[in-house]
Amino acid sequence: MSAPAATRSSARDAETRVTPMMAQYMDIKAANPDCLLFYRMGDFYELFFADAEIASRSLGIVLTKRGKHLGDDIPMCGVPVERADDYLQRLIGLGHRVAVCEQTEDPAEARKRGGKSVVQRGVVRLVTPGTITEDRLLEPGRANAFLTIARVRASDESWSYGLAAVDISTGAFILGETTDGGLAAEIARIEPSEIVVGEAIWNDDRLRRIIEDTRIAVAPVGRDMADGSAERRLTSWFGVATLDGFGALSRAEIAAASMALIYVERTQIGAKPALAFPTRFKRGTTMEIDAATRANLELTRTLSGHRDGSLIAAIDMTVTPAGGRLLAERLAGPLTDPIAIAARAEAVAFLLAQTDLRDSLRTQLRQAPDFARSFSRLALGRGGPRDLAALRDGLNAAAAVSAQLQNVSDLPDHLRAAAQIGGEIDPRIAEELQQALAEDLPLNKRDGGFIAKGFEPALDEKRALRDESRRVIAGLQARYSEIAGTKQLKIKHNNFLGFFIEVQQAQGEKMLRPPFDTEFIHRQTMADAMRFSTRELGELEAKIASAADRALALELEIFERLAQRLLEAGEPIKAAAQALATIDVAAALAELAEKQSWSRPIVDDSLAFVIEGARHPVVEISLRQRGESFVANDCTLAQAEDANGLIAIITGPNMAGKSTYLRQNALIAILAQIGSFVPARSAHIGIVDRLFSRVGAADDLARGRSTFMVEMVETAAILNQAGERSFVILDEIGRGTATFDGLSIAWAAVEFLHARNRARTLFATHFHELTQLTKKLPRLINLTMRVTDWNGEVVFLHEVVKGAADRSYGIQVARLAGLPQDVVDRAQAILAELEADERRAPVERMIDDLPLFAIAKPAPAPVKPKTDDLRTALDALNPDDLSPREALDALYALKKQRIAEDK
């Protein structure tokens, strides 16, 4: 029998209606549709609907349900508040954005309102890859910036792109400007954790592809935010009347900076980070390295995406997180000013010679936590007691380092400023922190107990009252146990009942009857226990709660007072953090030079490129760890007096070390221009303004590009952009297509590099025919990798010598790789037949016959043919007007005329 219609309607209404709590959730979620919503409910952050399904899959946590909506179960999952950072880290790492929704009132206040009132909640911040500040979510040695890109129309109707890189975790704020062609390279240099763009850029397919190719999290915003109020927004934020003090900012830079500030406001929701005044990055002050070259050279990540095995991992001997970030920043942008490079190198040389000073400084630096990030958390209102301790220890380390350096004579200019780092900071700040903070500090300030005993008498009094009350409770438990006649009686506490007496079920039944019922007040019956209270216990609970609350409130007041003192000294503290990072990098590079036996290079304005005894820094360090040695090689592509660089054609078999040789020379140029010593006996390098690399092979399936297409795109970028101050390394150009197609492309590329680019170049190839070009191209030289045969086996000597390889040893390498012997034997037979054709002769003829790229002349204009009497006579005939007899006579006449002309 079916239910009445009214009953069925009531059931449907119940399924359709949502609880007040769920209605609140839906309203907050609707305001943050592009984020996973962490909705605070007691000790958990809960997620519902699609957010719960995404989080459950991403975090591997159980998906449950809570109530119904529109007749369907509501999916739900949750994470404990105390472990939220761990889960946030995983979600952010997967590219998600999270809105953190907290309870903004005490649940007791909601209960006072009665009815179905729910606790007021609100989103307190948006957590995105580029705006995180928690230590556990950040990589200590890596900057965590978001990058805004704004586009404005230039006077010549071209587009100009403003860039603003903001690291909320440290306050860094860097502006720059670039063009279409330099956008990808700038993104690669900055290496942001997140890119923020307006809809105009995001809707441009070409620009969108450039950004998506970076594989960096993207936050498209509704509009460009580059409106007419951009300048006013900057002056208001920094409290200045004009932007003139920030340098001659372009319209594009101002637009990008304004967009960055709006994004900060949108994600931090009322909290204002302590951003430094914006500084400009000027193109041309650093070596330009495009994204493909950075990846090929594995500067900060290997091709598989790991830090281990990269250049930064091999050379990073810094002892502070800030030092590690500064080293990575320098590696991303090697300098092009020889004077600035020399200043850095002089500091390294000084600390290399001063072993005792270097060791002492590094010992002091190890005591310095990452207090730049602690300062930023305090400015955002997210700091805790451990951040105060980090600033205390950081300021103490700064003072100690400053004292050491002030006593050193002949200090290089690069280090002299660091000797003053402690002078502008009031030493009483660190002293007060030292006195104020307890030895064991909680992570969260609301846990209390972080102010040392004796620092604040009023706090000590409240703590004494609180602690004394707890001793009274222990005495009460003993007295109540005696009255009740049981040792199983316990006084416990929870947030719902407060303090209560708990006994076993049987004893509780007795306490409900006289004479116990006059002393004990029944509160709650459990499955195996009963709970009671007393008038005395209730009064004591109020006293304890009041004392504990007053003690915590006073601790929080002290915390805010200490934090405010630090924030008022913000600029000197930031300067101290930067100075310690500078000293750390110089000392670390000196330590590296000593341990690895590196030498100081000469870097000047010439076009020289002379390296003796060069080694690959990453490979050599790896070999040393295994007890093996690296074979050093020289590289000379130009002397100081040369007007143009050489192109070296490098031949030799696979596994002989060609790619390693190419990379090591490029890495040495980078190391030299960051002010480091280099892995070589000696090095003289004229400034490299742009570095290009085409090494390795990989396809791009997402964009439908084959390996060969990727290679050609990268090669085109080099040929179109390289200049005489560039350094180019090319490996196996043309190998991804048919042999003669590849040879033709490689041939033409070499000629173009020689005639047009005139850059210092290393060109590794298996096309031995290219070695013949040295006969016609004066700045071309041949180098080869030495190998030898030993009992029929190929031995790689890893030495680079002048000359060209006479064979490729491909079949020997195939044997080493484990090809079946039958395949190897058959390959040798086929090779013998092919070599018998002596294919070199046609190539030599081609060298003689074909014009070179630089001197190729346009084809001559066609010569107008001479007058042809026979053709004229033939044109005069009209076959339709001739009789058969006349046609035959005409034919004989033409034949006679032809014979006469031939004579």
C-alpha cells in the first residue's frame, strides 16, 4: 500500500532542503568556485561534493557521505587540522588551489543565539602554488614566486610585456619587461611556481601555448587588471607620493606590478605581506638562456625533473636556506658586467685563502634559520613562537658574523657591506627575544607556554593560580575517592562537560542514593561508567578556566608586542638576511673551489674562449664519489685578440664523450659569469651574452611535434638569434630525418653560423662529410674524440684532439649494447659493401662545385635568344592555306635552310 501524497511530498521536501550548515557551505563555495574549499568543522577541515571526490582521489583518503542534496548522497571527506599542512602540500603540488575557511566566532556564541544558528565562518586565505608561506610547504633552497604578465601596446603598435615576480614568503618584488620573443626565456629564468595572466593574454592562442608549455600552474584572472588606476594602486600600497623612486618604470611594468598587488589582496584576504619596494630587472645585465637550453644543460633540474644530478645540486654547498636561494638566483641569471663578476670572484678568492675565517663564518651561518620567511609570516599574521625564535637566532648570527668581519683587514668590496649588517638593528630586540622565549616552543601560539618564566610577573601570577588549581583538583580526587569508598574514581575534563567525576557503573549506582546524593550531582550515564559533579568542583572549574584564559590572553599580548617590534625594524632585518645570504654564497663557492680544485677564470670584454683542462662539474663530482677520475680536455674557440670565434666540428662515436664535452664548456661559461671558480686548470672567457644549446632529443606529443620537429624549432631559434658574443653548442643536428636531408640541413647550418652568426660554436656530428668544410671555411676547425681498438673491442679514451674521426664505431657500440652476434656480423658485412662504394669522392666534388652560403650568387638573368631565321620562316607558314604540293615544297625549303645554317 503506497504512502499518502502529503507524506511523499514531505519526504521529498526533506531531501531537497539543506541544513543551515550546508547552506553556509554552498554560499562560501559559490564565492570560490575555482578552489577546493577546506571548511572548518571543529578539529577537521571537511570537503563536500566534487571537492571531496577530488581530494579523496588526490590524497588517498576515504570518501564518505553526509546527508542528502536533491535526493543524492552528499560526498564528504576530511583532514585533521593539525595535519592540514601535509595535505595542503600534496594538493598544491598537484596544481590545486585551496580556499581555507575558518570558524570566525566561538561556538559558544552560536549556541547563545539559539535555534538553528551555525557558527560564523569565512575564507581567511587562498592557498595557491605561488602564495604559500608555511615552512613545511616550501622548499628551503628554492624561491617561491608567482609571476604576473601584463600586455600593453607600444608606440610602434607592437606588444610589450610587463613582468612582476613576487615572493610572498620573503617579500621579494622584481619587475621587468620583455617582447614576444623573450617571454618564454624570461619565464624560464624566473622559474615561478605560478603564473597569473589576464583574459586577453589567456585567450591569445599563441601566448597561451607559450605559457602552457612551461608546465607551471596558471591562474587566469577575469581581466587584465592593468587599468588606469595601476599607478595609484602602487603608490597607495607603498605609501609614496610618486613612483620615481623605483626607477623609470614602463607602462607594462606598472601594469604587471598592479596586477601582482591585486592578486596578493585577493589571495591573502585582508593580510598585508611585507613586500620590498619593487626593483627593476634590466635585460642585457644577465646572460640570456632560453628555456630549451636551461633544460638541456640541467641547471636546476635534470631532464627527468629531479634536483639530484643537476648543476645546482652538484655545486650547492651553502649552509642557509637563503644562501641556497641566492645561489639558484645567480645561476638563473649569470652577469654580463665583467666588473660585477670580478667583485664576486674576488670575494670567493679572499675566503678561499682565509680558511680559518671561512670555517668560522660557516659555523656562525649554520646557526641562522630562515628568518626572512619567518618575518614574512609575522607580517601576514601567520607567525608563531618558533618564528620569533628564528628571528632571535638570525639576528644573533648576523651580529656574530658582523663582529667577525669588522675585525678583518683588506676585506673585498663585495663583503665589506656585510660587515655592517648588525649596525642598524637595535641589539635590544634580540636580547628581549632571548629573555622572553621559553626553551621548548609550540608550533601554534594559541597553545601557550612559549613565554619564559620570570619574563612577565603578571603572567607568572596567572600561571601559578592555574597550576595551583590543578593541584587542588588532585587533592579533590583523593578526597572524593575516600568519600565514595573507591580508588577507581577519576576527575576528568572535556569541552562539553568541563571537569567531571567518573566512576564505574556499579559504583555510580550507589552514588545516586543517600548519603552520597547530597554530595555528588549526576551528570551523565555511559555504557560502562557514570559521571558526576559537585558544587565545589564547578566553582573550581570556573576559577581554573578563568586563570588559564587570562594567562593565554596575556601570552598572546606579549607575542603581538614582540612581533610589532620586529616588524618596525623590518628593513634592517631584511638587509641582514640578504647580507648573510651573500656571505654564505661566497663562502660556499670558496669551499667548493677548495674541495674540487677549481681555478679562478679571467672574464673580460673580449671574445676569448680558452679553457685548459676543462671538466664537467656534475660528472666529475659523481665520478669522484665512485673513486674514478675525469679526463680533462682543452677548448679554444677564440683568443683575446680575435674578432670572431671559431666553429669546432666534433666527430667521434657515441659514448665517446661528445655531449659531455659540449655541456661542460657551456657550464663553465655560466659558472664563470656568476662569479664562481670553474672546473679547469685555467679559463679565459669573453663575456657570453646569450647561450644556446641543442643537445639531446625529445618529442612533444602534447603539441604534435616529433623529435625532429622539436630539434628544428630549437635550431631555428639559434640561427635567428645568435650573435658574435653568443656561445652555441649543437649536438647531432639533422639526425632525426633521412640521411641526406639531415646532412644537407647540418651543412647549411654550419655555413650560416660561419657567415652570419659568427658565434663561438661547438658542433658535434656523425656526418663526417662536414669535416671537409674546413677546406673552404677559415674559422672552422675539426676536433675528434680519441678511441682505440684493443683485441677487437673499442676503447673510449674520452680525449679531444685535433682532426676528424675516420669511422663511427657504431657497430662496436651496438655490440657493447648487447645486440645479438648474428645482427652484429651481418651489419659488418653490409658496412663493408657500403664503404666499398667510396662515397667520399662525391662529397669532395660537392665541396668544390657548390657555392658556400656566404658567397652564393643569385642565378644570372636568362639571356635573350638570338634571332632564329628558321623559326621565323616556320612561323610564317600556315598549314591550312597550303595545298599538298605547296606543303611538300615548303618542307624541302626549310630542310635546305637548316642545312645552310649548320654549315
